[in-house]
Amino acid sequence: MISSEPLATPYCMTIDEVIRLLDNSQLRNITPLQDKVLRLAWEGRTYAEMASALHYQDAYLKNIASGLWQELSLLFGEPITKTNFSYKLKNRSLTEEQQQYLDTPNNISSRQQKNTPESPYGPVPLNSDFYVERPPVEELAFMEVHKPGGVIRLKAPAKMGKSSLLLRIIAQAKIVNYHTIQIDFREIDQTRFENLDKLLRWFCTVISRQLNLKPKLNEYWDDDIGSKVNCSYYLQHYILSNLENPLVISFNDIHHILAYSELAANFLSLLRYWYEQSRQSEIWQKLRMILVHSTEIYVPLRFHESPFNVGLPITIPEFTLPQIQELAKRHGLDWNNATGTKYSQILMTLIGGHPYLVRLALYYICWRGMSLETLITEASTSKGIYREHLQNYLVILQSHPELLNCWLLIVTSTEPVQLETVTVYCLESLGLIKIVEGGVVPRCELYRQYFHRQLLLVNLMDNQLKRLEEDNQRLQENCYIDQYTQTGNRRGFNQTLEIEWRRMTRNKLPIALILCHVAFFKTYENSLDEFARNDYLKQVAPIIKNCVQRASDYVARYDDNVFGIILPETSLPGATKVAERIRQNIELIVNEEILGSITVNVGVACIIPEIEINSSFLEHEAQKALYRSRRMGPNTIIVSSLLDE
């Protein structure tokens, strides 16, 4: 905790100073993702908005932010949360010690240098030196947006550069004074997807407001003609008719609507209708559409109703080797010579030409001073620079076990794997796979290494968990088993008697209890120690167990030399037969001198349970019968006279 007297001149902090203070107070610098989370929180953005901007799960971002709030709380000596973050620190003066932290030179100061690499998170800004064009993608897109009624279909997995390219297409449109509207399907409230009418009314309202036009839905909406007709009529007669210049509407992450199949079919067919109208109507030629999605669209639409087979399709490719070398050059690295080419090839072997992964690697090599060797070695581990990216994938897959199982099949296979279309759709939209001849493969070696490592850890943990479960089961069993006779112990006896008593009470069936006392000849008994007695009882136990034949019958060591036998659904005559069988079998063994020197006394009790009495009543009656048997002499059986009446 930092504590010192404030400077005489108050100084209100900026977010850059907060990050520098946090950076200099830790043993290692904060990551680019932590940097971005702090900046967005400073602006008051919600976790959902952060997730949308950074392409991470909001739950994962909350976890990262939680650690930052704890560190900031320790740093400033008071609770810092997302809610009070900017408020508390914007109005806080720097202490002398904090000022010293800010003045301490470290690698953070390089942020303020003119040619310092910018954060690799989010779209590449329009004025950035680090946007690498991928000809002829940009030129084709710019040409299409100027075509009357043009449609551009941008397709690529997350973090491949769709948003960066979209920024530049929109900028081109604005240069010639086109109106531009951006619809992001990740930001639409779930309630808007309840039915088509709600979605289209929301759509028309958003367009109106973004164009600074007063929404007039009530004037143009007629419930009798249907939502799609209403929306088209509103767009044609109110929106497009009031615009002199073309209107460009981008539909970002349009694949999110696919979770609502019927809604998606209606909405997408409407977009196709607008395109068809532009072929024959001048006013509809003002409309240009950009459809941005992460994967193929698998919605059952007729060919002439789909907007995904018209216009200009653009699949954003990965970086080529020369493009990686060019980007490295813009980061101040000389990778155009033989050694640099080798470095680029090594990097591509691990991550391919994935734009985000390449940018992140160059960011750390240039700004953090990390060697390529260290980066490659640690890449798939919890220390590596890709840990947040990879852990985000792990969180997503763990929430979809079936998808995770298919993905693990891919990373452990040496050949392309064939999967169901829906599974391919999901994994491709995540950016985890590439479709090749014969099936699918991991998009890059990094993903294979990381998840293969995770699979080994999971298998190790599964094996450990299995052993623990087996040990726990044995412990549980031992809790109810007598270690010498391997029959139930008194705890098991009590629990079983209570369970069966309740069952027989419900079913109004009889339950019997036999208590069998094993005695030794008096002269012989005096010479036996505890271990010898247990050894004899161990030999008697199987004889008694063999006398009961049903799975529901239960044999336990009731007391030192007493066995208890619980017989559910057994009448008094049936229980007496079991008792006689026990007596005869033990006598037979004694006569054959296999066991010798022992006798038995048996007490039997039986009852049909009632709610008003409990199991201790049956137990008490069996004890009384056993007591009478022992008084009658060896090898006798007594049945409870009370229950026999």
C-alpha cells in the first residue's frame, strides 16, 4: 500500500498515469488485454460492451478485471471497483511516492515514443501504420461499396481483421458523403428477438436516429400487411426518400441471429428482397449493404431468398510471409534478410498468418523486449503471451462439452477429421479450424499444442480424480464393513434396519431380525485372545452369509460375538427356517472338526411395521429372544413370544 502526504499542488490522474503506476508497482508489466480493460472501464463501458469490442467472453473479462481491482485497491489503500474506478482516481491527487513511480524510467516510457507499437486488441485504427493491406481485398471492397445496390459479404473468423477492413470501407463511403449506419447484432437486446415485428421496428428506429431523423413508425406501420412489408415501405418511403446520397448499412456479426432460425430466415430473405429491388428501382439503388459474419450461413433458405449468394464475397485471408515481414518492418524489426526470413518462417510454423496472433507476437518482441525463442517456447503454456487468447477458447469450449470433445478429436489426430456440418460451423466461426480436403484441421500449431497439453492435464486430473473416487468409495464402504468378518458393521446394520423398516412400513410387509451369538467352550474360551476370537468369527461369517440367499438380506457383526441378520419381506416361519439353517450348518462344521469348540444361540423376532412404532422395538424383541436362548443352553433357537402371539 502506498501512503504519503499529497503534493502541495493537486494533480488529477489520467488513465495513462493509472496504468503506469500499476505497471511500475508490479514485478511484471500488465498485459495488453489488461491495459484495454482498464481503458474501457475508465470510459464507463460495461463488461458486455468490452466483450463485444475485444471479442472475449464477458465472464473471462470479469475475471481479469477482478484481479486489477484488487491490485489497485492495495496500491491506493482503499476499495477500488469497476463502479468507482474512474470517479475515485480522476479526483485523486498524486502523492510524492506515486509521483516517483511515474518518474521512474522503465519500458512503459516507450509507449510515448512516436513509433511505438499500438495495442493489438480491437480494430486497427484508420490512422495506424500497422494496418497491412491484403490486395486485392481492399480495392474490390471499395469498388463494390460505390456500386448502386452493392452488397459486400465479409467472412472470416474472429480476430482476423473484419472490423479493421470494415472501418476502412466505411471511411471510403464517408469520403464521398455517403450516409453510414452500423448495426451490431451482439448489442441487440434479447427481447428484440422475441418476434420479427419487434426486431424490424427496432431496426427502423435505430436507422432513423442514426440519420438524425425522427422515428415515424406509427405513420408507416400497418399490422394488416405484415412486418416485412412495413419495414420495406418505411425504408423506401421515409428513409431513402429523405436522403440525397446513398446509404451504407453494415450488419456486424450477423451470424448471431442464426440462434433464432425462423427469425433469421425472415430477416435474411428481407435483405435479399432489398437487393432484388435495387436491380429495378432507382431509389433502392441508394442502399448498399455490408454483411459481416464469422462463418458460413446454414439457414434453410431458397436460393433466390438468400443474401449470401449475391454481391461481392470477401473471405479475409491470413497474412503471407512477405506481409508478416512488412509488418515486422513497421515495428522496427529487420526481418527482410535471411535471418529475418527464418524468424518469420518460425513464427508462421507456430501461428500461421493469423493477423491477431502475428500482431501480438510483434508487439511483445518489439515493445516488451521478448526474444522469439522465449515466445515460441512459452507460447502454449500458462506463461505465454497467448494465454489469455487460449484460455478464452477453453472457457467457451468447456461450456459446450460436445464441441470440446470434437475439438479434442481434431487436435489429437494426425489426419483431417470429418465432422457434422453444424460442428464444423461452430468451430470455424470460433476460428479454431481450417477446412481442407478430407475434413478439418487445427487452424495453427499453437492451438494443437495448447489443447493437446490441456488434454494431457485433463487426463492426468481425470485419473487422479478416478483414484480419489475409488479411494473414497472404499473408505465409504469401510465405514459400513467390519474389517475382520467382512460383513456389515453396527453402523451399517443400524442404517440398513432403518431403511428397510421404512420400506416395509410403506408396503405393509413383514420384516424379521435374527441375532446369532457365537460362543466358545468355556475351557477353550479362556485361552483365546482377541485376535484368535476374531479369526474364529471370520470363519463363522461366511457360513452365516451362505444361509441367506436374497440380495436384500443383510448380515452384520452386531456386537463382539453376535451377528445380526435383517430379512425384509420375511414372515416368522421364513425367518425361523433361516435361523435353523444357521444352527445346523455350524453344528455340521463343528462335528466335522473343521471349526470346533463353538456353539450358537439364536433369537428371532418378526413384525409388520406400523407408523406408530420404530425399528428399535423389533431390535429389542430380538435381543430378548436371544437372551432367553442363551439361558436355555447351547445351539438353541428362541422366537419372540410377543411377536409370535
